[in-house]
Amino acid sequence: MTSNPLLATLLPLVDDLSRELPEAERYRRLLEALRQLLPCDASALLRLEGEQLVPLAVDGLSPDTLGRRFKIAEHPRLRALLERPEPTLFGADCGLPDPYDGLVEGVHGHLEVHDCMGCPLYLDEQPWGLLTLDALEPGRFSGGDLDNLQAFASLAAATVKANQRMLDLTRRAEQEQQRADAYQRAAGETPRELIGQSPAHRQLVDEIQLVAGSDLSVLVTGETGVGKELVAQAIHQQSLRHAQPLVSLNCAALPETLVESELFGHVRGAFSGAVGERRGKFELADGGTLFLDEVGELPLAIQAKLLRVLQSGQLQRLGSDREHHVDVRLIAATNRDLAEEVRAGRFRADLYHRLSVYPLRVPALRERGNDILLLAGYFLEQNRPRLGLRSLRLSAQAQAALLAYPWPGNVRELEHLIGRASLKALAASPERPRILTLESSDLDLEQALPAPVGPNDELPRLSVPAAAGELRPALDAFQRQLIAASLQRHSGNWAAVARELGVDRANLNRLARRLDLK
């Protein structure tokens, strides 16, 4: 047992450097050791993020301190600590306001006279953050404590660095696993079949085969639910990059603040919470294919950066000046009319032309004739083993009903309808059958159609523009009237409007914004 208090404090921390510990536990031990070496009433570890300090661990301070962000410009004591490379001791007569006033546990009101001490932490000769100590008793700290704090700060910086390296290794392993998974899917996954025999479907398959062998960018268009992602997968599987990963990103599923990081990656400190480096989808797809679904939802600022990567193959991670080169084939998909979005100023014309080198339209299900029954058979066979049936089939009347239905939700709607109808029909059977036949009543397609509402169960009368001028303005005017009338009936409830009109809620929101109804 050593008689040197500094050595006795540092040895357990040195031992911790080689142990795998959660970040919160590692920093808790650090502050616990600090208070053993330099007895005080409160201590804190803060990380520098831009122009503010973020508490990572506190001891003796109110728990809500961890949620605070201390702007350096507003806290002169913290600024003074950052400006000096060595520890600083503020005397009891220091007139600078204390950032922890009112936050020390067990103290009500102002801190009044007390001792305060702290020092900056450096990683790779760059300021990383601060250690701070507060004692309610004036004169608690002395000049000798500054030397001990300086020695402790060196080990504290090593603790922080060890923690960051472990976090970086964990993230890198996760990213490598993600890329390995993508490779495995590309190499070993059974290709999903594009099912159909109609002329419209055969033309689509021919175009996929034609463009797949090239490296041209492809813009896949079509209504919601037609299978645009399946088309992208087919293009990749038939391309020269098929042994490399296909990485996908739904541009509509992310908040605007995260899109840039997801696409291009980020470095530590690029934004609040960016505690390590992270590769984006472009780097994960290097050598393979990147599929951007709902590309029309990208903000204009991100569109400009995406265009640069497509033109040069060079990208910069968020918060970094370093260039990374990538070799990626891009496939994009949208259910928007991007040409119209360009005219409206919501999409860059240069990016539109870069994406649509080879435009590929996926036909709506209602345009594919008897393909409806082929797809229904595929989904029936998928559901049969799940329900433990020997056979699952459609009656003649059910087949006729499927062919007569307009399918506003396309293939996705058909898939969900078959699954729902199969489950309901099985539940309604008095005995568990080996062969289950779905009737038209099981499909319940009348309910799937938008229900007529209004006086005498009739749809409202809408004024249809005369057939003069361009088709697009006339269609827009009619859609605007239809949606506005439905909104009025449902007292502004957009979910009810989407159900009545038989459209996807997200698509209705986008259409409403385009028509200036939102």
C-alpha cells in the first residue's frame, strides 16, 4: 500500500485504462478518484463542442447539470480555464460568476464565498474539455493542489483518449459489420424475382437488362407501392458490381439535420453528439451501388453536395476538410414528378439531369392486366406456410374482384390485402381447413375503396376545368378542389382525408405541399 496519495489515486485509473468499461462508469470512476485526491463538494468533466461545454459526468452537482450546455461566452470562469494551459485556482474573493451557482447539491440559493479550481484537458495537443472542482469552504484548495491537479489531468486525458479509442473501435466494427452484411447479401441472397408477363412488365424487364450492365445513373419513377426498390435490386444484381454491396437510404425517413451525416459521414465534434468518426452511405457503398429512395425529399443544400460527389467522386465528411474518393453507381427513386419539382424550384435542374441519365418508369399495377393474379399467387404462397395450410387459393369471383379493382396502392397494397384476407378467412372458418379458398367477401375490396360521403352518399360536385391549355394545370386544379372538399368534410383531419381518397398519408402530404394546400 503506497503512502503517496497521488500515486494511490492514479494506480486504479491506470488499471482502468486496459479494461472495457461503459463510458459513464469510466468517467464516474475518474471523478471519484479526483475527489479522493482533492476533497471537494462538487466536480465535473466537460467536453468542448464548438463554442460550448457539454457535461459528460458530474459528482456533487444536480443531475440536471448533465442536460445543460454551458456557452463559453456566457461563463467567464470556464473561458478563463480554457485560455490557460495549466490549472487555475480562483480565490474566494473572485468576482467572476460561477457556472454551477444553484447546482451544487445540498446548497440552496447562491454559493456565496467558496473555492473553485479547474484545468483544461488536451488530446493530441488540442483542447478537448475541462475538469472543474468546487469546495464550499473557502481556502480548501492550495498551491500544492494545483500540482496534483496537473498530474491528475494527464491521466484524465489518457482516460478520455482510451475511452474514445474504444468507442471508435466499436463504431468501426459496427460499420465493417454493416458493410460485410451488405457484401453477404450481394453474394448470397437469393435474387428477388420480378413477377409478371404483361407487355408493360416485359418492357420493364428488358430495360433493366439493358441498363444493368452499364454504370449509368438510373432514376426509377412510379407511384407508391409499385416496387421501385425491387427494380433497383434487380439492376444491381445484374450489374458488374453485383459482388459488391448494395447500400440503401430512404431520404424521406431522416430529419434534415441527419441527412448529410448519413450520406457523407462525419468526424468527431462535427455536431452535438458526434463523439467519433463515422463513414456515410457513400463510403459504405464504395465499389458497389447506392440506392437513394425518395430522392425528391432531399433538401436543396444537400442536393448541391450530392451533385458534387456524383461529378467528381470526391466527398468530405461533415466537419472535415479531408477528401475521400469513392467509386459508386447511383440508383435513385421517387414518386414525384421531378421535372415539375425543378420548374417549381424545389429540385436542382443539374442534379435532376445527373440522376436521370437513364430514366426508368415502373408501371402501375392497374396497367399490368393479369399480372395482378400472378402476384396474388405469389403472395398466397408466401402466406400458406405461415398459416399452416396445405393450399391457399382464390375463388373465381375473388379473382374477378382483384382484376376489377383500381389498386391505388399498387403491389404493396395487393400484398397487404392478401395477407389480411388470408388471416381473416382462416379465423372465420369453423374448423381448420387444409385447403382455404378466399372469396370476394374476404377481400373486402368495397371497404378498400374510398367511401362516398356527402349528402345522399354522393361524392361532392366538383367543377372540372374545360379541356383547354396544358393538362398539368388542369389536373392540379382538380386535385386541389378534391382535397380541399375532403378537408372541409373532415374538419382538417389529414389522416381521414388520406383514407377517404385511398392514398398514402406521406404522399398526400407531399401532394398538398406541391398544390400549396399546406
